[in-house]
Amino acid sequence: MKILARPPALTRPAVPGARRPGAPPGAPAPRWALPLAVLGGTALVAVRAAALGQWIVDDAAVTFAYVRSVGEGLGPVQQAGAPPVEGYSNPAWLVLLLAGRVLGLFDHGAWFGVSDLALFPKALALACVAATLACVAGAARVAAPGRAWLVVLGTGGLLAANESYVVWCFSGLENSLYGLLAAALALLLVRALTGRGAGGPGLACGAAALALAAALTRPDGAVLAAAYPLTVLLARRQGALRAAVLSCAVFATGYGAFLLWRRAAFGRWVPNTAVAKSQRPPDLAEVAKAGELLGYAGWALVLVCAACAGLVLGRPGPARRVTAGLCVPLALTLLAYGALARDWMPLYRFATPVWVLGSALAALAVTVVAAEARPRARALLGCALAGGLALSLAGQEARGAGFRHEPTLSMCWVADRYGRTFDTYADRLGLRPGATVALPDLGGTLLTSRLRVVDIAGLTDRRIADAYAAHDKDGLARYVLSAVRPELVHTHGAWPAKSGLTDARLTAAGYVPLYREEDGGGDYVRAAAVPGGARRVAAVRAWAEPRLDRMNRAKQHERGHLGACGPRLLPPRLTPPTPASRPAPPPPQDASRGETRPIPLAPLTPPAPVVPVAWDAPYEGDPRGETRPIPLARLQPPAPVVPVTWGSASIPREVQL
């Protein structure tokens, strides 16, 4: 009998890379892969941030000044003797910096030749970047356990390529912490969607705590309080309503307690900075400006990544739930960005959480789609990504060229140009102790000037903030010139028109110019406050013009003064003269830190007549810190001044003969 054997069924050869839709791509990676990917992504961001040098934006220095005041027991004030005003909008970041100060890591001197005012905030930002990538790793392990390391590296690469993220994370501001909290909340949402305890009280309270920390890091961070309730309600899990109510109640309790403290301490429900910036409820047109972020990231790259995310959301599985957990907070932070008043600083300062969540979503979606795609589709996806990334980098290069040429207002520049320069003005003009200067650039000035500072921008002044909120620049100018009557005033750029402190109004109030800026405004002194009158003002004007011209040219040449500005930024402290007019002994040195400790404040003695010297360029107390031999000087008629001894050898000062 002939036996007919049924031929075996033909099987299709396996396609490399093709996987069952919705299945997590790949087996779990080695344990060392994820930590190494986190370190690699952090290193990419650190290399890009190194180009910023020691640059710290001056707005961050305002928070530094409050950290110093709180650390010295003065309370939340901009400087000793000032009323308590919430001139900062980042209390959580302030607490971290204060902890660093208590530990001796911040505002104490220099480490490895770098001021800890720059080094500690940047080190803290780098730690936040590493923790952010660790949160991304936790979410990626759920969606793509075999390729989670690739998701982390992709996220780190996208963040390092994003100039907005790098610049503002390492500016000294709170952006890195805000991005970390957004990533941590996204990880918690992923666990809520993929774990069994989605509606448990632990996750609900944890989400509320993270949202509360975000709200205390930036005012717009309060929008993240809606992320957990929206996620669990949209997932329609058992107990979702109870979990959503619990999360909202915990957040409301914590944030309500903070608002009550703010009202009791400062008399406002919102930060004084929000009043000064005239933050109002947004309309639809303002919210639409969030689309600018998509243009900055590159529309081609955004469309490719959005298509990949759509494919992942269309297939069941853990990758879909992880993608949804990232989409909810991303949408909320985009809305929050659109609701904020437009910022005058470049490179989208308030967009940091959008970059974090968007980069993580893009890296995850592309990795999952590529793992499930056939070779030809994978090649097309790679080409599309390469083209989109090239266009994105080209667009960012064009938008960031101005910033790279001259970074936004540097703390060191403000310390030199306003803090130290206006102190020298007061010395040369013989102004009374405790004289007042009114100007709009505050941070570096507060850290270095011994003068009483009035903030024309209104961030730390309630009356001026109220005037900006009411659009009453005439009332603002009357308050400054009639009630405050500062001895020294500075304006520049748009500030004369914005504040009403125009040249004509200052002249009518008895102010005369010491130096004029090319873009309008300049340095002014109230003539009646100067002993010696017009002759002394003319001498100081002749001293100031060449030096400040050189300083402005050097600022442009040195890319906004990225270099160091001394191991510590301290206001000089007055001490009585030593007997027989001998020079005071040098302040004690701290050999372990290589710095000079400030001399305690001593009571002032009656003025002693000295002969001021008209120096040739640059004098020993040049605000740029240059010291050169002193040529023979032309003696001027003696004028009474108070001799001073400076408390920090790192800040050279004018020598009275």
C-alpha cells in the first residue's frame, strides 16, 4: 500500500524585528544597562551645559539674595532693613539652596577655583537631570524592558540637543527641579495605569505631594494637580473617583496651608513677582502661543514622533498605557505655558517640563515602533527621524545665535556694572551712609552693594508692583522720585518708557547724568545729595565714561561675562580707621578654603578729611577687578569722605590716599 504522507505546512520565515503588536519589545536588558544609559544621557547634557561656563542669570541671583537673608536670620527680605516681600516665585528651589548654604556648599566661597554661587546650583541641576532620566528609565522598563536603555539614551540625547532645556536648567533657576518633578509624576501615573493599585491611597497621596512640590517650584506647576485625577478617571479603573477626590483633597490642603502662610507673611495670595509682571487670566489667543514650542522643536520632528505615538496608542499593551501616562501631564504643561504672560527672556524659559515629557514620549514611541517594524519600515523611520532632527537643530541654531553671542543678563555682569560700580559712585561722590539706588537689575546688585536698593522692576517692591499691575507708570515715577528720593538711579533699554523714569522727568526732579547708555537711560545722581556740587559730579562723570564704555565693550566681547566674578559676592562693610592713619591689618585668611572672611560690621566714625585721587585707567578699584600700577595723579580740592576697609580681598577696591 502506498502511504500518502501529507506534506508539512509551509511556514513563513520570521521577519527580523517583527513582534506581536502590543507586546513589550525584547527581554529585560542587563542590570547595568539602565544605570549606564542614565549616566550617558546625563553626560550628554553636561557636555552641552559646559559651554555656558560660570554663567548664572541675574534673576537667579535674586533668589540667592533671599537665601542669604534667610540664612543670616533676617527673614525673607531682599537685604537687611528691607520689608518682607515675596520677590521670588520658587520657594522649593530656595529651600534646596538654603540647605546647601547650611551645609557649607553654597554662598561660602570657591571650590576648585569656581564660586559656589555658580558651582552648587549647576551641580544641583545636573543631579536633577540624572534623576529625571532615572524616572524615564522607570517608565521605559514597563513599555520596552529590552530596550529601556535605548529610550533613556534617546531622551538624554534629545534634551542635550535642546538648547532651551540646557540653558535654563543650568541658569541657576529652578527649571531642572521643575522638570524632575514632572518626570516623577509621569512615572507615578505610569504605575497607576499599569499596576494593580491604581486607585490606592498611596499613589493618590504621592501624586498630590509631587504636584504640590511642583506648585511650590513654579506657580504654574499647580496645573499638575489635575494630572492624576484625569488619568485615573480616563482609565475608568475601580475606585478611580475615590482616588481622584483623595488626590485633590491632599493637594488642596497642602497648597491652601501654603497660601495662608503667604498671606500672613507677605499680605498677598500670589507672589509679588506675579503682580509686577501683570499676570492676568489668559484668553484663547494667548494659550495658542504654546504652538511656538512645537515650532522651536521642529515641526518635521514633532510630526514624525507624534505619528509614532499615535501608532503606539492604537495598539493594546503596556506601551500604550505608558504613552498615555506621559501624554496627560504633557498636555497640561503645554496649556500652562500658554496661560503664562509672555516672557522677555529668549529660548522659552518656562517650557522645561514640556521638553522633558515631550522628549521622553518621543524616544519611547520611536523605540517601540522601530522594534515592531519590518526592516524597510525601520529604515524609512530612521531617515525621517534624521531629517526631522537636522531641521530641528538648524532652527534652534538660528534662534539661539543671539543668546550664544551674548547670554541673557549675567549675575556677574550685574554685580560688576551695578553693584560694585554704584558703590564706587557713592564713594567718589561722598554720598551719605545708607544712600539709596533705584535700578531694574537686582540680583547681582543685592549680592554686592552696600547701598539700599529699590527695585524699579517691582519684583521686590510692593508699591512698584501695584503700579505695574494698574498700568500707572506716572504713579510709579512719582513714588520713586517723591517718596523714595534715591540718591542714585539707573535705567536702560525699555525701562525709561515702562517705568516713567524718563530723562526729562529725572532732570525735572533734580537728577543729573553720570553716564548715558547707548540704548537710552543711564546712571543719574540727585545733584542736591552731592557735597561739592557740580564740580564733583563732573569729575565722577569724567571718571565713569571711559571705564563703563570699556566695560560694555568687554561684555560683548566676553559673551556676557561668562567668567568668574570672585569667590564670593559680598557687599563691602565699613570699619573705623586705624590709629595714625595706618592701613588696617588684612582680614583673616581661611587657608582651608583659600578665601577671605568678611570683617564684622563696625560702627562708623566721624568723617575724616582725605584727598581723593583722580586715577588714570584703570584704577585699583576697577569694578572689573583689574589692578594696575597707579600713575601720578592730579590732586583735587579735599572733600570729606568716610574711609572704608573692604571685607573681602577678592573684590579689589579704591584706595584712599
